[in-house]
Amino acid sequence: MTSARTARGRQMGLLRVDLVRLDAELPLPAYAHEGDAGLDLHAREDATIAAGGGRVLMPTGVAIAIPQGYCGLVMPRSGLALRHGISIVNAPGLIDATYRGELRVVLINTDPADDYHVTRGDRIAQLVIQRVEQVEWNVVAELGGIDRGGGFGHSGR
């Protein structure tokens, strides 16, 4: 890669991530529209997710090497959630930079009555690659700043 392309990539916010294609017939994870944050992940297998909380561990046909200092966050697709009650059990699913196995998604069907059929190749989730910081604890006697109180949705009103 030339230095001009490297500079342009950094300027555009591009991050090179190594990917192993475990299933050559599936599309690579891709952004649906320019400017999207999430890359669509595809189902590697057909499956039926039972109504009322049924779960399926769905492989995606790719393994990736997220660079140190980043993580992957697997998010539900809003259209599947709205129309069919399909979500991700542990949303967002966290992929550490040291994980090298196939990306798999734990799908859940929250619809109380209708099973949902996943077809191989369906877009089932979105992957967001995000910069993360490492923490070093600084133990103090008390915390500075403003304590708004409450917690768990309590805004003090």
C-alpha cells in the first residue's frame, strides 16, 4: 500500500482487518450504505428459531483478526427485531482482539407465537469495530465530580 493510500485510509477512518473466509459462497461482511457503522453478517446455515425464546448459535463463515486496541461488537438488526422479534441474546456480543475463531451469533426469537426460519445467506446481525482503551485503576478515598444519584434509569426527576 502506498503512503498516499495509507494516509487516505486513515483520513477516511479505514482500519485494515485480516479476515479468513471459511465459506467462499457467502458474501463478506459489508456495509449496506456509505457511512454505516455496522457491517452485515450472514448466516452460514439454515435454522429454525422456536417462538417464545428459542435460541440458535449461528456461524457466519468468517474469522477475523481484530487489531489490538479494538474490539468487535455484534449488534441485532433492527428490521429483524421489529418485524420478527429476532435479537441477540447477549447484545452487544463482544469480540476481543485475541479471538481468532469463526464469528458466531446467538440469535433469540422473542415472538410469543411464530417460529422464525433463518435461510443460509440471510443478514442476521451487524458487526461494529470499535476502539477501546485499557484501564489502570487509580484507588482513591472518594470520587470527584457530580453524583447524579439513582442509577438504573433514574434521572433524579
